[in-house]
Amino acid sequence: MLAVAVAAPLATGVAYAARSQGNAPDTTAATVAIGTATVTQGTLTERIQIGGVLGYLGSYTIDHQGAPGVLTAGPDSGDTIGRGAVLYRVADIPVRLLLGSVPAYRDFRYGMSDGPDVRQLERNLVAMGFDPYRRITVDRHFSANTAAAVRRWEASWGRSASQRTGRLTQGEVVFLPTPLRVTQLQIRVGGTVGPGTTVLSGTSTDRAVTAQLDTAQRGTVHVGDGVEVGLPDADPIPGRVTGVGEVATAPPADSGNGPQQPANPDTATVPLSIAVRLPRGSALDQAPVTVDIVTGTRRNVLLVPIAALLARPGGGYQVRLAGGSAVPVEPGSFDESTGQVEIVRGLTAGQTVEVPAS
């Protein structure tokens, strides 16, 4: 993308040059309006621009791990399900969501062996307010205090005291790293589900932009980098890079009607994830966006407008000094967003150069 950003500004300079050659016989050159700009010393920001799609971060599927039965209730697409809430019901038995990265793989009960899944459960019980006396030690051990917190959670479901067991069977809870935004109910209500049946698919509730980054630019972008995201019909918003892919892919080469050709490595890209926070009330989803990524900053460099660059006979570039002759210059980095180019040699600060009048 950087090559594109550089080529487009140079095209502007070349077009201006064609109208600005003093020896050209075409008299229309004299009608071009000319302005001036001062050579300044300052900071130039290097950046790349790529296209992306605004959506939601992550992709999750929910497989049923409880007893087989009929799906009696499920969410609608677009519903958001948070910690402790019901995901779906099988034979009217609810399956609830808890937050954590370790999947539920066994029953929870007093006397079970220690494990990371117990720590996750206890962390959730505390977060939901079911340890009001702060007696739980959040660790790998299912204690009597853990069982008491489970019974308080059961009471919040409406279970009577005689129905509260202090236990959770496998399939009663599902652990996901984040609250779930439902994209699709995979089984119709009334259909039969069994262990391993995929019931739901969804994403996180966090808004994100996904984009494809040229592999040649991968080393210039890092997790944590700030970016600017251009939205359709709205002001740009800030974003932050949350993931840079490791595996590159390339589209297959166009072979027309002939045999398929191998992919061109020059077109290889890696996926880029960017976290954003949309303005309140925005419902954009799967919308095309642009992403401007700052890849470097050059300080105390000479700057002129990109439009001041002229094609030099024989190759290279020049600028025309105000009221004077053309001077060969060596351009450095470009910043298309501000319309400036670094001049490595050929000019000094304070000189005035010609530019097309705006």
C-alpha cells in the first residue's frame, strides 16, 4: 500500500510538470495558475492505508455437552448473552454462560479433584455476587464455601431450598472468554440435540475491524499500535491493533480458462485485527472501512507540498523556485494524508517553491 501512496502523489507532480516546462511550445502552459509554498523544517509521519471490514471480534461455537433432548428455547440472532445468563434450554433445562478460557469438561461438586476449571467457576461466582461474606478463596480447590456460593446461585434461578444441590453437572454451564453475541441458532427449536451437537454460533460483543496486511509491511505494524479508522459517512475514529497474523495467504493467480496457476507470493497477506469503539448509537456491521496506520516518524526534515514535485527530463524530480529556475531534488518519505514530502537534498529551509494554485 505504501507504494500506491507514493505513486499517486508523484502523478500529481508529473502532470504539473507537463504544464510547467518553460520550453514547451503549447501556449496553454501559460494559463496554469501558480502559487507558492515555503520549504519548512518539521516532522513527517509515515503511514500506510489498507481496507478493512467493520464487524465483531472473535468467532465461537457452542456445542451441547448435557443429556440429549429437544431444544425448547434458544436466542435470536443479534442477542447478547452475558455472564450467568441462559444460552438455550434442552427439555426446559437451561444451559448458562460463564466466562473463562478452559472449557467445562466435568461435573462441579464438593470433593472433586483440583483444577483450573474450579478456579474459573469460583472467579465467576465471586463476580456475580454469590460470595457476599468473602469466604471463597479463588483457587483450584472446590471447597464448602464454593458449594455454598453455587447454592446461592441456584436460589437466584428460583429453586427452592430442597432443590439446591451445590453442584453443577457437565452441560449446565458453558465457559467462553467473553460475553456472546449470537449470530445463528444452528438447531431449530423443537429439534433434537445430543452431546456434541452445535447449538449456537456467535462472536464477542467487542467491535473490531479485520483487514489484510501485505507481508512486506508486517514488520512495521505491531500489537498495541494506534490507528485511525475511516467509517462510511462518519468522522474517523481511533483504533488499536490487537492482533497481527502469523500465517500468510495469497489468492490464486488468474489463469483464465487454463489450468490453475500457483499463488503469487507478492500478493501474500496476513490478517490484522483492530479494536475500535464506535460512537453511541452506531449499528454498522460488515461495513467497508479504511485503516490508516502510522509506521514511523521523521523529525527535523525539510518538507514541501507533494504537488511541488516536477518530472525531471532524463529521470528523477525537481522543483521550481519562485521566480527562478528548476532545481533537482531527492525526495524521501511521503505523507499523503497531509500532502507533504520529505526533501533529502536540493533545498534549504525558507526557500519558496512553485505549486499549482488551489
